[in-house]
Amino acid sequence: MLFFLLNSAMISSYGAYYIVLGEENFYMAKTNNGHKKSTKNSTKKTTVKNTNRNASAKKSANTKSVKKPVVKEVAEEVRVEEVKVEPVKPEIKKVTPRYERKATNEGFISKTKNTIQKNWKERREFVVACIIIAILVLIIVLLALCKRIPKTKNGEEVLASVDGLTVTSDKLYQDLKNQYGTTNVINMIDEYIANDYVKKLTKDDEKYVDQVVDYYKQYAEYYGASFEDFLSQYVGIQGVTNEKEFRAYVTKDYKKTLAVKKYVASTIKEEELKKEYNENYKEKMTVRHILIEVNDETSEEDAKKKAEDLINQLNEVKDDADKLEKKFKDLAYDNSDDKGTYEDGGLFKDFSKSGVDEAFYNASKDLKKGEYTSSPVKSQYGYHVILKVSSKTNKYKDVKETIKKDLAEKKLNEDSTLQVKSWDKLRKKYKLKINDTDVEKAYKKTVNNGSKKEEEKTENKEENKESSESTEETKEESSEE
């Protein structure tokens, strides 16, 4: 086999030489040595042939003219004109003398050599490249032959071995399949479904991805590590070496979340959407608010007390609408921790339930125009004082998609098993078929166990919520006493 490969490489080089010279020059150069012999033989044959032709010409030249025929008169004399027969001159080809033929051959050979040299100069780079390629092919083949993986008697590749143990490729595959096969197969399928189901990110989605990337970059700076080291050591994301790859990783993961939300949104009926619209999305509000944030410097108790003091200051001018609004602007500018609204007197324009803290939205909705909250409103950010400025009506068609998205997110938050169930239905929608029986069993077991675990988490979450609510009630009762 090695001899065959070497021979193939030599043929490739010979073929490259043939390409450079061209077909005519290649064979002319190859047959230059035999050209003189064929010329000599041809000269001999031509001499013999011309000698015969000269003899024939002499014989024809000595031929006599034909006499005039005499015809006897029978009735009257008939005169017959004399007919001359012209001798046929044989065509004699000129034979090129031997010294002229030699000069011609030498010129032809010289011209051929010049053509070969010209072609070689013009195309020698191509020839060198072909030779190098042939050598590289030969080296690769030799290396491949040197690094041949040994095999067992039944044909399995031997990856590693020690005394008493042989690790084959089939055994490694089986072990990996049993440990990670189901997870990897489902991840590959889910990535494909997510990319197909959510073909393009919206501008808001792209902003979210940018925020996630910036968030991790800030943490990397905080720990004094490079972005790549931070991702691999602190976050545990392997195979991501730069910001571009991390952005792709976040996008891929976020598309899975969007795919589930989109599927859940598609299952919501029209009646449910309209009910949610009438209850929470029909009104579009504008308010002013003051946020007292709860943080390391300000405890929850201090924040609430400060908000109550601000309400008492507003009570002093509550009967005059103009003075009330001016007072609220000044208090917001001096005291609000909301950096996005404090400079504009705490103005928060044209919002509905989407993307707003539920407690904040409900408190704003319960107010009439020109009214403010009589007690601090607690949200996930701290305590608020809210003044209602105006309200408008949203059209159903304008907020329908927003309602779908928000309802889907709400359902997923309330029922943690919904995500597992939704992915299972999405895979069935894409006609998932698992041919390996081991992987199929593991997949069904994973789906069932996942649903049970999520149900347990949901129950625990509800119990914790109830216990926290009872604790809050106890605290309020004790504070009132």
C-alpha cells in the first residue's frame, strides 16, 4: 500500500510537469532524440521513389507521335484531321537536400527548447507548488500509517489500556451515553427548536442580552479578573473565551426561555385575555412618586418612617392642588432614590401593569386624579409615596400581545411544573422521536421526575409565602399594640 501511495505522488508530480509544458511541447521534447532517425529513413525512401519516377519520365519523352490515318474513299473522300497526343508529364516533387533538412530540424529543435524554457519560467511557481503538495500528501499518509489506532479481535478501536483493562471506543460511548446522553441529546434538540420557534429577537430582547453581558463584565472587574477567567472560574461556563462567544451563549439560553413563554402564550384563550385587559390593562396611568430605598445604609423601618414623614408634609398642602403638586416635585427631587425620575419631580408616564411592581400598580390604580397615597406603599424596591396625575384608556388591540406575554410569564412563575410540561409538548409538536431505547427511558424518567420536583417546589413556595404573610401580620399587630 505504501508503494502504491509513493507511486501516486510521483505520478502527480509527472502530471504537473505535463500541465506546465503543454501536450505538444511535452511529447516533442520527449521524442527529440528519435527525430533524426525518422528523417534519415524518410530520405532514403524518397530517393528511391524519385529515381523510379525519372526513369519513367525518360521513357515517355522518347515516345513517337501518332501518324495521320488514311481512309479509302468509297463514295466520296472523307478528310480526317491529324490528332496529336501530348505526352503526360509526371509530377516530380522537389526533394529537400539533406543539409537543408538538417538545418530545418536544428531550428525546430531550438525553437522547441526556447518554448519549453519560456513555459518553465512562466509556470515554475505552479510546478513547485504541485511538488510541495505531493510531498505534504506523502507526509500525511506516512503519519497516518504511523499513528494507526490498534483494534481488538472484534474490530473495536482500543483508546487506552492497562494490565487487565482495555478501554475501547464502544465502551466509552456507552458510558458517556448512560451518564450524559439524554441531557446532551435533549439540549441539542431544544436549541434547534428555540432557534426555529423564536427566529429573531426584538429590540427589547437584545437590550436584555446587553444588560446581562454588562452585568457579568462589571462583576469581572469587581473581582479583578479578566472576563474569560471570570466566566470559567467563577461562573463555571466552559468553552467561552471572549465577549462575543458569551453573548452568543446568553442569546441561545434566552431563546429557550422565550420559546417556552411563546408556547404558553399561544395556549391562552381570548376570554382570558379580555378579562385581564379589563382588570389591569385598560387604564394607562401617569403618576409622580417618591422612592425611599431599603439598602445597607437604610433599614426597612427607617425607610418606612421617612416615607410617612413625607406624607405628613404633603398633608399640609393637600387642599390646594397647585401647591400640592409643587410640594411633591420638591420632595421628590430632594428625597427620592429613583435616579430615573427624581430630576423630573418623580414623573412616571403612561404605564400599565406590564413591567411594573404589582403593589405599585394596584396602589396607583386605586387613586383618583390629584390624590396621593395616605400610607407608604411597599414594593420590591422599598417604600413609595404616589401622586396620581392622569389616566387614559388603552385600546385592546394595542396591548393584546403585551397581555399575552405578561400572562404567560405570570403562569410560569406561579406553576413551576409548567416549564417542563411546555417543553415536553413543544418537542412533541416538532415530532420528537428517540430511537435509542436507553435514552428514551431516561428521557421519560427525567420528564416525570422534573414535574414532581417542580410540584414540590411550588408547594414549598406557597407554604413559605403563607408563613411570611402570617409573620408580617403578627409584626403589624404587635406594632399597633
